Amino acid sequence: MNKLDQLNYDIEIAEQELKDIETMTEEQACDLYSCDFKEEAVTLLNEELTSLRSELQTEIERLESWD
């Protein structure tokens, strides 16, 4: 799997986790993500998504610069 595919896959997983957490109770989310509040887990996942999307964009730009 190349880097772009891996980043896209990681983004899909994080997006699914974000959807899944919506259906979790506060306790389930806290246990799964080792946090004190469900909102912390949501924030962490959103930060991860932002980082992954930025990394994906950087990689796309890097590859385009080779053209």
C-alpha cells in the first residue's frame, strides 16, 4: 500500500470511529479512548482527522511537484 492509499485508509478509519462514538455512551467512549469525557475523545479524533488530511494534502502536493 502506497502512502496516499494508507493516508486515505487512515482517514476512513478515523471518520468511522467518529461516527461510531456518536452512538456510544459517555462511559463506553471514556473506556475505549482512555479519557475523562466523551467530548475529549471526539476532540482527539477531530484533531487526528485534521492532521491526516493535512498530511494527505502535503503528500499530494509533493507528488504533483514531480510533474
